[in-house]
Amino acid sequence: METPIVILNFKTYTESTGKRALELAGACQEVADETGVNIAVAPQHMDLQPVAEAVDIPVLAQHIDPIDAGGHTGGVLAECALEAGAAGTLINHSEKRMKLADIENVISRTRKLNMASVVCTNNVSTTAAAAALKPDFVAVEPPELIGSGIPVSKAEPEVITGSVSAVQDINPDVSVLCGAGISTGEDMRAALDLGAEGVLLASGIILAESPRDALLDLVSKV
Ligand SMILES: O=C(CO)COP(=O)(O)O
């Protein structure tokens, strides 16, 4: 997955579930094609395969468990996500936190399967800790701003600049994304100007009257 990038996390919104996941992913594909901006989508697990079959943009899982094949009822196996068409996965989202050892375990599983790893963090210190585990991306998202409509790039710019400089020191190969409250082209531009290589977002697009128009605005200043 190349940067600058927009990753749209479908979470479990009704507006991005089932048939609507397919429609939303289709809109993302159209905007990516029209504008040339990299857009990836992270639908729910049940929607992974139909979405991955319908679009050419990268499709990510929202979570993978640190488990081997075998007896783990209800678990999410990395190999299953891969076979369903996932090009990578979010790891440790603030709505699906994991233990440090499990984060490392899942990063190494994704590496073996050639899947992209996007570790979510909540501040500069956890971003630094995640970067030491050598994922492909870290995505810093202050939890109190998630779903708030108040963009991290305006409310807490120091979290982005601090994360970028911490990752530069620890592992410059890791790309830093940011998220929480991002919805407009101005928010995304501010994130890029602060040194982020892209954004991870959800409600600003998913709950918009026209997600396609909201996406076009989001990428308009890239
Ligand atoms: O958690 C997020 C993306 O993973 C951010 O959510 P919002 O874009 O709704 O603030």
C-alpha cells in the first residue's frame, strides 16, 4: 500500500454493513480511480470476501487474532483473512485493544503472509512502542476524538508531529498515519503538513449524506 493513503475503517456502522459495504467500497474505488489517491477499505470480516471480489483497491481486515489454525472457535485466523482477499489488517484499534505480545505476534504473522500491518496507537509513547515492533504503518488516534468530528490534526497536532519524530528515531521505515475526527480535505491536508503519510477515518465519510462527495472533498487537497 503506497502513501499518501486514506484508509476507511467501516467499523460496524449500519451504513457500511452488507450491501452497503459493497456500495461504499465501490465509491472508494471510483474516487481512487478518478483522483489517483490511494484509498483502502476495512470492512467487517463477514464482508471481506464480497468486497475484495468487487474492488481492486486494497481491502484490510479490522482485526486478526494471534492464533494458529486449529481449535479457536470464534477466532480470526490470518490465513482466513488472506484467503478472503485481505491485503492487510488493522491491529490494536482502540475499539479492539490487544496485549503488546499479541500485537507483536500478529505483526509477525502478517509479515510471513505478505500482508500489510497497520498498528493503531493512542499517543506518542504507544506509537514509539509500536514502531519498535516494525509494522508497516502505525496510525495514531487519540480515543477521545474518535467519532467526535473534531479533527486530531487541529485539536492535537502535537500528537502527530510527536509521533512522526518518534518513529523517525526508532524505525524510519514505518509510515505514520493519523486519525480521529478527520472528515474534510482541510483536515487531511493539515495531517499531511504535520508529517503524516495518510489518514485512518470512519464516521466523517460513512455517515455523510453522500460518502462519495465527502471522499472527493477529503482527497481534494492531497
Ligand atoms: O477510529 C477511527 C478510524 O479507525 C476514527 O474514527 P472517526 O473518523 O469516526 O473519528
